[in-house]
Amino acid sequence: MDEQLRQLQNTLRAVAREAGVSIGCPCSRCGRSHLLVKDGSLSCPVCRYRRSL
């Protein structure tokens, strides 16, 4: 299981890098996803919370 989690994390980092997005901290509003950082704003892909940096 640890190896699968590591593979998934590496894949997610690569996809984010290709998309020009950084992965931030966990969403403080819903806690179900990490925030995505792009173009000077933070957004949660689950609850759609958004704020500017």
C-alpha cells in the first residue's frame, strides 16, 4: 500500500507540474482535498472555495 501511495503522489506531482499548478495545503473549509495554487489564487477542487494570494 505504501508503494501505491508513493506512486500516486509522484503521478499527481507530475500532472500538476504539466498543468502549471502547485499543490497547496489541505482545504480549511471542507478538508476533503488539498488546495490548488495557480495564477495567484488558491482553490479547492471539491468545495470550490477560492481566495487570492
